[in-house]
Amino acid sequence: MSNAIEVKNLTKTFSIKTIGLFKKIQSSKNKNDKIIALNDITFSVKEGEVVGIIGHNGSGKTTLLQTIAGLYTPDSGNITVNGSLAPVLQIGSGFQPELRATENIMIYGMLLGLSKNEIKDKITPIMEYAELEQFSDLKLKHFSSGMQSRLAVSIVFQLNPDILLLDEILAVGDSDFNKKCFETFISLTKKNKTILVSTHSLNLLPLFCDRVLLIDKGKLITISSPDEAVKKFNDLMTSNKN
Amino acid sequence: MVFFPIVNILNKKGLLIEFSILSLKMRYTGTYLGFLWTIIEPLLIFLLLHTVFTGMNIGVKDNFAIYLLSGIVFYHIFTRGTLAGMASLRENIGILKSINIQREFFPVASTLTISILAIIEITILVGLMPIFQFVPSLTMLLIPLPVILLLILILGMSYLLSIIHIYIKDIQTIWSIIVQALLFVSPIFWYISDVSGLLLNIQSINPLGQIIELNHQIIILGQIPPILDWVYTSLYVLAILFLGYALFKKYEKKITEEL
């Protein structure tokens, strides 16, 4: 089985910038401050494999997904992606609040690579899946954040990409929708989709992940079985507390 | 990837059109007069300037109303186009941070939205001519040419301003001042034949002023402008387009993290 994603020696840093002329003068001694978000990370994901990403808040999980998605340019290293890719990052943030739900589905779907006709056919199933049929003509600004997340997840589940990059989508909506979402996610894992998913739901990892990648302070600690990765994560938390 | 404006996003024609139409819709959402503002805004500026200059009675020539109105319409399209183009990346921060799409999509979509508005405004300008008892000549058929040059200029400036706006937010204030100045240094309410010195020198390097003057020759004088004027203005506008595009491509890599 060939690799769907290959990441080699990936390093990504962010500059801390001082905005404002007077602040710049004040802080001129501390210029060129940088945060290392990802530090020399190497791993690969095979076609059809489901890999979880765990780590503390700010450990680099989202940055890793955003860099693989092409949203950030690496400082060094290489990323190879073989297949069509759909990222679901910062869920629902691409929506336009002044547009109706159906118009947002149209734009969001087309931005993710569907044609106008393809997405037109999917509007009803998307609204039904999100359980928001009665709100089709309502502007997004009147949706709660939970409703917006449900809509975003529903759009992505109607797409058919080879590779899915998912950032914290397993805690969307109320408990019923969450359960439905999880069942759909499980069905996707059985359709030979390659999935890279970051989550804080450690107890769910063994249910759908083939392997789990643990990141801490931008460094890859391990990529191993879910149980082993969770154990290392817990050890890390304990040592950090001490 | 080809180093040529627009070419790399031609495969997104459907999305560009859909996005531009919905942007147009969003622009007037929540206002009472909605789409009518497209017409009212330049007409109000026209009425104000027409009242002032005819009242002062300095250098007003035949067909001054159409001269003024056509200048204002072009100025208005340019101002609105460049301001919208400048904000095009920052306004779509949510999309840029969640979906990998060519960054140049946004200034192009913004220019496309303005193109739709430009067609409406120019149509209204032509429609108003009989009210001012103006009889257009056959050269009016050439109007699409200065409009195309204006839209290319807007696209070039949108590339340039949108990328600067990512790194230096002050450009928003600076550009607002510049477009106000352009109202006075472009041949909108004054005639090139009546000015000299600094104002004439500024006009020679003012691409908007050059396009407005081409338009005046076509509409008011009923003349086909000299070929050299066309060549100079076209090359100037294309140079701005490629300069804007080159800077955009050079600095687009860090857009997401700067946002």
C-alpha cells in the first residue's frame, strides 16, 4: 500500500511581531523572536489509514494539519500528498454570516472543489443531515455556533475526497448529533479513506485509529498504536505536572 | 503555476462568478435602498460638484454635465474597486485559514464584482445623456475600451493593495487619502487644456486621469484618441498589473500566518 501523506523533516516557525511604531521602538531589543510550532517532524500515512493526532493545547496539532493542507508554508522539510484532500479546520470559519444557509453551502462546497451542479444536488441531503431543513433560508448570522458546526460537518461528509484532514470535529453539536457524526465518521473509515484527525477525545481513539501521533511542543514524541500513544500522553501530562 | 494574472484561477470560473454575485448581494444587505446605491452614490457626487462649478461659473464649457458625470462614474468605479480589492484578503480571513485556495482568487473575484457594477453605472451614464440634451457620436461605441483599461488598472491595484494590506494595515488610511486626492488631480471637473504646471505633470503620471481623458475624447469630443495615447495608457496600466501581480506572488506565501 502506497503512502497518501509523507511528511519529512517538517519545521515551521512563527515570528512574534510588534505592531506600532512606538511599541517597535520600545521592543527593539527583543526583535526576531520566534516560536517553533513544528520541529523536524517526519512521518507517513498509508492509503486508507486512519491516524489520530493528540497533544496538549498549543502543542502543534492544528499547525501540523494546516501545513499539510497547504495553508502554511513550511520553513524547511517536505510534504507530499497523493490524492484529493479536504481539510476541515477551524470548522465553519469560512461561512459568510450575511448569506443564507443554502448560499453558504454553495460557496463552501465549491471552495472545497465541487462543481455548482454537484453541490446543488447535495443541498437537501446536507440540510437533512445537519437537521436544519427548516432553516435553509435563514442567514448564517442567526445560526448558533453549534448549528454552524453541524452545517460545516454535514458539507464535508457529503464530499468524497481521498484524504480528510479533520481538526476537532468529534465534539460537534448536541449529544444526538455527536453520536450521528461519530457513526458517519466510522463509516468513512471503512470506505478506505485516508484520515488524519486531531482530537482530545482520547477514549475514542482505539475505536477508529490505526495509529496515533503524539506531539508535544512541536516535536513528534511517538507514532504508535492508540493505547501506547495515550499511555505516553498520560505519562507526559504527569511529568509536566511534577 | 504560470506567472500571468488570472490564468491560474481560470479553472475556478464557476466559483468566481458565484462568489462575485453573492459578494454583490452581501454588499447591500441590510441597507434600505440596497442596489439603488450603485446609482445614487455617483449621482449625488455629480449633483454636488455640478452645483458648485456651474454656480462659480469658472471654465464651464459645453456639455459640462456629461463631462463631469462621465469623469465621476469612472472615478467612482476606480475608488470602489480599489477599496474593495484592498480588503479582499482580510475580509475572507475565515476561508483563507480553513481552505487551501489560490490567494489571487480574492482580488480577482473583487474586480469581477466591480465589473458588474461598472457595467450598470456606464449603462446609466449613457441612459442619462438625453436628459442633458447630449447627442452622442459614433465614437461612443469605443467606450468599452477605456472601461477595460480601468478594470485592468483596478485588478493591478487590487493585487498590490491587498497584499500590502496584509502586512501594513496603515495602507487603508493612506489609500483613502490618495483616492480623495485623485478626485482633484484627475480631469473630472477641469479640462486639460485649462491647466499647466504641476497639475499637468501629475496628470501625465496619473493612470486614472489618462483613462478618464481617453473617455472624455470619445464621449465629449466625439474623437478617436491618438494611437500614442492608447499605447501609453495601455502599457502603463499593464505595467501596474504585472507589478501588482509580481508583488502579490512574492508575498502571498505568508498571508495565512500574517492574518
